[in-house]
Amino acid sequence: MPELPEVEQAARTLGEQIVGAHFDGTIRCSWLKTIEGHAPDVLGAQLVDVMVTGWRRRAKWILLPLANQLTMAAHLRMTGRFVVCGRDEADIPQQRVAFGLRDGREVRFVDQRKFGRIRLLTPPELHQLETAHGYEPFDDALTPTVFAGLLQPTKRIIKAVLLDQTVLAGIGNIYADEALWRAQIHPQLPANQVSSAQATVLLDAIQTVLRQALTNGGSTLRDYRDSYGAKGSQQDNFMAYDRTNQPCMRCGTLIVKTVVAQRGTHFCPQCQ
Ligand SMILES: [Zn+2]
């Protein structure tokens, strides 16, 4: 599932192509559940001659602010991706919805697994989405002290806390495993047993691995593509994730995979 770096890359590469363009209100939808909250024609009526004024990411959401004060919000879930192309180009396999642009192009949402969702948010709904999520990992307000304070009150295992979007936003299975490996913390350590020194190291590890992944356009294990169709390359830098039975880069012990917090979890049993 796309995490912060992949969603950021997908949002940026979509924004580069359509910020300043106008939707024309036409929608072709072949999987109704992709569009949430409104019937496609009702949503389309709110997009007639409406300019996309910017792009940003919040947690794992792609947000496109529109000139009519609404925000188009998209969640890629497992396999969603955007494609921008000419309206006369053939439909893409697994294409679920296509939004017409006034300049003759279309913004298409392709989604093999069909879990991706797109909706229009009013300002109060946008506020609700913002407040439903925790700190962004690069928020200046997220100091090591604040981060340690988030971990202290809970006996939940650290990996579960890292995956909890109401605590930290945007981290999923890949970057949780990678950050914990870098910080040499066992994924099942109760969060309230993470020392303040370890919390400082862990926050730095989270930011370092996410920054590296952003530089590399995210990770592509199977389906992920950015909005130009390009794969990421962060998978070439994995230290723990997807390295089951391969030697730990630090100590040579074989990386093991177990289930932690209901998720396949990769770690070094020796140095974490
Ligand atoms: Zn090791």
C-alpha cells in the first residue's frame, strides 16, 4: 500500500500536470464505489469549469484544492494511481473513473483492487480529515520530546503505534519496519518502554528513511507508479522490509518475518 513517500510522489506528479487546469464537469465512471459521497453526476456538476489551484498531501491522502473552495481528496489504498492523458486515448485496463479537463485531457484513476476512493470535501469536511490524523513526520512541532510523549502513555507495541494514523500520519508497513531496523528497536517493544534516547533515534530514523524514499520516488514492489507512470526505487535500499532470510546489513543475522500488529513484520532478531 502506498505510504507517505509514494502518496507524496503521486500527488506531486499529478499536481505538476493539472494545477492551473480546469475540470469541465464530465465524468466517466465504470466502478461507482470509487467515488464516495456523491453520485458521479452530482460530483461532476460541482466540477464544471473549476480550476485546480494546488496540490498537497495529508497522511495518505492526495488533496487537490479547487477554485470553488472544495477539495478533491483521493486515497490510493492498495493499487490506485492517476494517469493524465488525452481524452481520445484508449481506456486503460482497470480504469475506474475519468474526469474531463477543459483542455482536452482527462484525469484517470486506475485501480486494480478497487479499494481506492475519491471524494469532494467541503471546508468543514477537510478540517475533519485534517484533525482525524496525527502528526506529519516532518512537522516542525514534532520534536523528539513531543514524539517521546506520544509513546509514553501506551503499552501497545511500538510497531502498532507507528502504524496508527491518529498518532503519526503516513507511515505504513514498509517504513515502520525500515525505521525500527535503523533505530535498532524490536517491533514488539511496548511503546512505554521506548526510552527518550531511543525515541530521539527512532524519530530521526523515521525522517531519514522517509526523506531517502522521497528522493527515490517511493518504493515499487508490484503495482505502485507515480502519476507519470514511473516506478520508485526505494526498494533497492530496503534494510529489513522484504528481506526475509537475507543477512542483516549490520550484523549478518538472517532477517526474520513474523506477524506483528496483524502485519507481516521484518526485523533482525539479533540487533533489534
Ligand atoms: Zn542485525
